[in-house]
Amino acid sequence: MEKFGFIISELGKRGVVVLMHRPTRWGYVVDAVIPSAKIVILKMPDLTKQVKVAMSQFRDLINRLESDGYQVVVIPKNRMNQEQIKAFCDRIAVEPALAAA
């Protein structure tokens, strides 16, 4: 299973409802969203082709999501072991609680 799948699985174990491949009102499709916490999880785009276009579109998507009140979390491109995946999920699970306080 790929890193993204492990992250979604770990969040599911924690009882977090994650919706996959959801379209936005601007025509983009996000990798995952946690609607209860207004968190969007994105994979880093493939930058092997058309770097400027890919980064521009990625930045535009993030800006639009943040302007709508979503917190955007980007999965790092580098490899992650199980402990790093759990720490990444801990950060997602903790941040909404802090924001609500």
C-alpha cells in the first residue's frame, strides 16, 4: 500500500471520517477531505513535467481552499516510515481541537 493509503488507513483507525477524491467548486479534485474538521489532505504534485504550471495550479488550489476556511495539509514527497505516518496523523487529529479551543 502506498503512503497515502497508509495515512488514510491510520486516520480511519482513529475514527476520522475521510472522503476521497472530492471535487471543489473551482474544478479541482482534492485527494482527501475531513469535512468535520475542515481539513484537506493533498499529495505533492508530480513535478517531473511542466514544473511552473503544476506548482502554479497547486498553489492556486491551496489559496482557494484556505480562503474558504479549510486547513490544508500536504503529504511530503519523501518516504515516510510507520512512526512518521502516525506523527503526521497525530498532527491532523490534534490541530482541529486546538483551533476549536
